[in-house]
Amino acid sequence: MPKLKVSGLHCQPLLDIASYARNGPGRRDRLTPAELTLINRTVRRTPEVMVKVLPKDSNNLTSVARHLNYIGRYGELSLETDEGDHIQGKNAGQQLLRDWDLDLDESRRDLELAAAVGRAPKLVHKVMLSMPPGTAPEGVLVAARNFAREEFALKHRYALVVHTDEPHPHVHLIVKAVSEQCSRLNISKATLREWRREFARHLREQGIAANATERAVRGEARSQKSDGIYRATLRGDSMHTRSRVETVASELLDGKLQVESGKSRLLKTRSEVDDGWRATSGILVRQGETALAAGVTRFVQEMKPARTEKEMLAHELLQRTPDLYIGSPRRTR
């Protein structure tokens, strides 16, 4: 089965700030209008889009149907398909499985796997498109609909639904992994970067301020979490986060906050980003964009310190609990 190749994608970040500080023949002396616009959005802290691919339970019919029924809230919400139909009901997931002939895809895949070794390929891709709290859900839905149409229409079957029961409006987009032309969609980091860029563009077309840049460029270093942990953390009931907080609190009380292995890499990345922003400011000044250059300087000055996840948790604990001091004796009940 041929694999779908997404054209025009590169492994470079959407805003490769660090590259602006590099010496050599490729060193930049001017920024394009598109780069100026993107830098302006970034330093003004325009809300960032999130495009996340959910990793689990996508390679068997039962789990796919279960997920489709879940995002349809078991009949409360309708699933909008690529053909403009609205499917609603407790068994909407099973109906889509039949419409998309996923049973045939599963049988064909299992035959191919009989002569191969490895994990079963996905039957669908589960994508979540999200914006920060306060964003108009209707605009997010329209942007997601337009994004899906441009990316997958007449190629991959898909269905989507918007959820508004959490502070951040988000759209669940389910895409059939094998296209109507029997090409398999494989999602790389470059694919996700392009999808973020395109989703942000569609949001802006709906009048919603939206940006798409890398976390490091903005001075953020939150580690990636599984969807279950991510969503539970947003609700405030993540057992994983609670366990991490308890561990950090214990280490703080003992005066022995353990340094995480990624600290040196984090500091190296931040140094490269700082150098890149300073070089960008210099390019802007030479280009006559003095106001934007001043905005870049303020943006860098306001960046939070480069902290690992454990250090961020420790900082938050000490901010919220004034009587918790590093090395203070443990309290007894």
C-alpha cells in the first residue's frame, strides 16, 4: 500500500529564530514580510493553536467505535462527516465504521501483517484542534471544518465535532488512515507543524487571533503529556500530576530537589533562542523596523526562566505555600 507523501513540508520549525544568529553564508540580513508578521504576532503573544494527535486505541474496530461514540457524547452531539452529513445517536460510531468500510481495511491490514512483524497500523488518526479559553467555539468549529476540507477532502474520510464542556474549545477530528486511493497517511513532526500553521490561518480568516510557533521560541518548556494526563490536568484531577507534585514537595522538604536529566539540554536551547532573538532584533533595526525590534527586546526580557517540569512544579508550590521552605523540617500530624 503506498504511503501518502505530504508535499511542501520541511523539518524546520515554523519560526526558526535560532538560525538567525548563525554565522556563515546563510546568515540573514533581512526578514520577509511573512516573517515580520509572524514575529509581530509572537511578541504580542497572540494565542497559540494546539494540534495534537492522540496516540492510543486507533488500530482496532472496537476501540475506534468506542472513541467515536465518546466524542459524540453517546448521542448528545452529532458527528459532522466529510460529506456534510450529521450522524447522531448512541451507535453513531458503529455507523461510521460501516460507512467507511473500516472492517475491510482491518481485514486487508491483518493479511499484510501475517507476513510481517510489528504493531498493527492505525485504522484512523485521532486529531484534536484546540484554542485557549475565551475563544469563540463557533469560529473554532468553522476553522476546523475548513482545515479538514482543504487537507483531506476527496482523499481521506473524516468526521468532526466541537466540544465546549471544558474552558478551552476544541474539535475532535477523526481521519481514516487509508485514503480512497489506498494511500496511507503518516503523520510526522513536519506534518504537525504544517497543520498548526494552516489551522491558525483558518482561525484568522474567522477573525480569531491565532498563532503557530514552537514552545522554545516563546520561552516555554512544558513537556509533552499523554492525552489522558493532559485532559485530567486541565480538569484538575490528574493522578500523574498529583504524584509528581507530592514527589517534588517531599524533595523540597528534604532540601534535595533532584535535577532532571534534560536540564542541560533545556539551558542550551534557551541560550540558542536568546541569541536568535537578539540577532533578530539587530536585523529589524537595520531593516528600519525599530518598533518591532523594541517589542522583541521586551518579549525576551519577559520570558520566564528556563525550568524543567520539576522546577516549575517546585516554583508553583513555593508560590502557593508560603510556609513550605526548602530544607524545613517535616511536620508531624
